Amino acid sequence: MRKEYDFSNAVKNPYARKVKTPVTIRLDQKTVEYFKGLSEQINLPYQTLINSYLTDCAQRGLKPNISWK
């Protein structure tokens, strides 16, 4: 192994994923179970499924319908 490597002609990996921001979020247990069950049906990790769903909502500009009693 070399002591130093020359990366001056290196090319950025075009297939590298965009960096995602790690967050902590509290979800209802039933919501997590729903997405875990759905993820098994479509063979996709549940966190990826939740991210895809939220991304779709954001792109479509959907807003939650919340009414407080």
C-alpha cells in the first residue's frame, strides 16, 4: 500500500446516492406496523417506503387535514 495516493484526476462517482439527513421521529406503533407490513408485500425496506411516501407528498404539495376537537 502506498503512503500517498494521487486523486488529482479522480472523477466523482455519478452513481453515489445523494446524502440523506438522519432524523429521529416518533410514530404511532400502528403506523409503523402498517408500513412494515406494506414493505413486506412490495419487498422494499419500510424506512425507504416511508421516505418515498413523504417525498411524494412533498412533491405534490399535499397538506394534512387536521382538525382539533
